[in-house]
Amino acid sequence: MGALMRALAGAGLASAILAAGPAAAQQAAGGDAYARIQKLEEEIRRLNGRVELLENQLRLIAEDGGRRLNDVEFRLTELEGGDVSVVGDPIPLGREGAAPAGAPAVAVTEQAAFDAARAALQEGDAAKAEALLAAFLRDFGDGPLADEARLLLGRAQLAQNKLRPAAETFLAATTAAPDGPLVAEHLLELGRTLALLGQRDEACLTFDELLRRRPDSAPAEAARKEREGLGCP
């Protein structure tokens, strides 16, 4: 009996060990995973701290650089006998020309390309302006300056007496941005160009469309005069 009891006790103990073995292993494994997660969290906190430190350092550098540039601008204006009151407050480096809140962002390269094309048109070099604006629309045709670029492109073509390409440009602009802020200008220029092409009826319809869409705009007033001049019904 004693031997049997010892055997049963031994068997029971062995069963208990076998049953507890996987759970114990899982607990140990779980402990290792938890420790690894803790280490990862500590590493993330450490990296976040470094990122915040770098951001603060960059902000201080940008602010200091902005103050230095502002001081240089002030001194140059003063030396040239200019009005130093027009020198604005320092702007941190990297934030020059930042768009107002809610306004679509314009990349530096995009703005520079647009400014160069507009300057060429203002200087009377319509051919150069046309080439620059066409290139601009190829590169930034979906950007916030595209609508105005199309208007300037059409005007550059008009300045070279390229009437049909200009009409196509203005028409494409009204299609690309039918509710855009410059749609009235596009329609006015399109109507005028159609009139120059001898397409009186189409020009009248275009002016009518402008009056329907933007009746209180400045281009609408010009369209009314154009209609009178053409004798539109």
C-alpha cells in the first residue's frame, strides 16, 4: 500500500508538473515579451525627447537667423536713406512668404517660376512669357497658381496676335476651374478673343454666360460694354 501510494503520489506530481509546464512556459515567455515592450517604450520616449530637443534647437537657430537678416535689412535701408519703418518684424528662417492660415500652400520653386513668367509679360516679352507659362502649367498645372497662370498665358498669346491659341487657353481655363475666382476674367477674355476672330454670336453667348455667373463683378461691367459694341441681342 505504501508503495502504491508513493507511486500514485509520484504520478500525480508528475501530472501536475506536465500540466503546469506549458502555462509556466507561457508565463515566462509573456514576461520576456513584457520586458521587451518596456524597453521599446523607454527607447521611444528617449527618441521623442531627442526630437523635441532638436526641434527646439532648430527653432532657436531659425529665430536667431531671422533677427540677423532683419538687422541687416534695417541697416542697409538706413544706409541707403530709405524709410526704415517699412522694415517689418523679424521672420524666422524658413517661414518667409508663408501662406496665410487656410490659404493653399505654394512651393518656393512654384512661386519663383510663376513670378519669372509674370515678370516677362509685364516687361513686354510676350514670347518669353508664353514659353515660361506653358512650362509652368506642365510642372504645376494642379497647383494654386495654375488658374492665374492660364489667364496670363492667354494674354501673352493675345499680345502676339495668336488669337485661336488664346481662345483655346481661356476656354480651357473656364473648364478647368468653372467656379474659380478668375472665371469672370477668363470669360471676358474669351469673349473678346472670339469677337476678334469674327465669331460675334459666340462672343455674345460668352458675355451672357459671364453675366449669368458673375453679374456683379468688374468683368461683368466690361462685358456689358462689349455686348453693346458688338450689338448683341
